[in-house]
Amino acid sequence: MQRIEELLKVVTDETPTTDPNYQELDILSDMVAEYEDLHFSFNKPTLPDVIRLRMYERSLTQAAVAQLLGISASRMSELMHGKMEPSYQLSRDLCLKLNIEPAVVLGV
């Protein structure tokens, strides 16, 4: 990392790709990225994880979220335990009312 810091001071956007400093920085950066992917990778958050985060951020109970979304407590429990997929309307409400990204709701 120290060497990368040194190279960042010398290599600019105008540095040609044939420059030895550019090439060394490129190789070291790739090595660091591979290391981080291997040892410090993060899994995508699940929908229940993000709902729990929103509940914590807004100091809401599961019952309050169910009421906000217009669903029963048992349906909310199924959603929180991954036993059901949200309908189109529920997906839309999760995005709009809890500010959850559509990609998270869709699981992509």
C-alpha cells in the first residue's frame, strides 16, 4: 500500500501506459483488489436485512412496518423470515415507503 501511495503521486491521467510506474501501479492495484475480494468480500444484503435496518433507523416495530405497508402481522413475519416473496404492490410499497432500492427488493 505504501508503494501504491508513492506511485499515485507520480502517475497521472496523462501518464502513458508504457511507463514503468504506470505498469507497476496497475499490477499492484490489481493485486490489492484480488486480495480484498478474497479476504474482505461483502455479501449483498437480503430484503429482510434491509427492512431490519430501516426499522432500526426509524425506530419502528415489525407491527408498525406491517401497518405502514398495509399487510397483516403474519404476512410481515413470513416476509422477514424469507418464507414469501413480496407481490408487485408490496414491492412497490417497500421501495416507496421504506426507501429500499428496487434491486434489493427484486433480489438482483
